[in-house]
Amino acid sequence: MDNPKDHAKIWDRRTLERNVRKGVMTRKDVEKYLKSLPDSASKVAEDEPDEDDEDDEDDVEDDDDAPKGKNGA
């Protein structure tokens, strides 16, 4: 596994379960790898609210004005 692209493919979270099922790695291997990763908590950007946003609710428009289907739904 000298190629970094191969390394990324094996540890990709989308293929991890399949690799465990196929016996490419064990759950113990996965836990060991995850514990070896550096802590990146300090690199997380703070989510600052918009100046005009008065509440914590997501700004989602109601679908009341949306066209209705055949059965009114």
C-alpha cells in the first residue's frame, strides 16, 4: 500500500464497511487507524449567524404556495 491513492481508497468511509465484510481489514484495524488520526478540532471554523438572523431556526420557506398535485398533496 505504498501508493497514497490506494491508502485513501481503503480507508474511505464509503468503502470501509465493505472492506471489513470482505476481510480486507478488521474492526480492530479501523479503530486503531481512527485513534492514530490527529485531532483537528482546532481547525474547525466557527459558524457565525447572519447579522439579520434573529433566531436559530433554519430559514426554510413554506410550501403553502407550491402548486398542488392531482390529489391536492
